[in-house]
Amino acid sequence: MFALIHAARVLEDRLEKALDSVQLSMPKFSVLSALSKAAKPQTLGDLALHLSCVRSNMTQLVDRMEADGLVRRLSDPTDRRICLAELTPLGVERAVAGAVLVAAVQTQFEATLSEEDRVMVGRVSSVLK
């Protein structure tokens, strides 16, 4: 168990370092990725649900991302109480750059594994879900 925790931390550190080079954190990259995949503005509640995050944390994260110019808030045309987030052009640019870096870290990690190791990682992953 402790070996898995250590391995996860090592991978997380690699991802954070890679994303830092494009001025992103993992939480910011996760939001940018979710908005990119959705291809339309999302409510902060939906983002929080999708990313398994508390709504108040999502609000604070989107506040920081808006200040960074990565997202903008919109009013929902059907309900003024609902706030939507959408990517800005800078957000799109950073999402793409981040995805390239994440893919590179994943490729580097997978290159260190034998086929047997890959199967084992998949098996352990499915057991932990």
C-alpha cells in the first residue's frame, strides 16, 4: 500500500512540474480539460461534480482562473442564479499545452513498465475503484 502511495506522489510531482512550465496546477488543468471536453460553458456545480470537488472550492478555483485569464464567467440565459464558466482563448491555449505535457509524462511513465507491469497497474487500478 505504501509503495502505491509513494508511486502516486512521484507521478503527481512529475505532472505538477510539467504543468508548472505552462503556469498551470493540476486542479486548473483539470478544469480546463473538463471545459474543453464539454465544448460548451459549464455550471460551477457541474464542474465540481465532474471533478469530485466541493462547490465552494470550485468557486474559489474558478475565481483564481478568471483572474489568470483562463476562464470567464457567464450568466445562464435561462436562470440568473446560475453561473457558467467557459474557456478564454488563453485557457484553450493552456489546455492544449497542458494536455501535451500530461501525455508526455504518461508516455515516459509507461515506457518504464513492462507489459506485465502495465497489466498489474491496470488490475490494481480496477480493484481500487
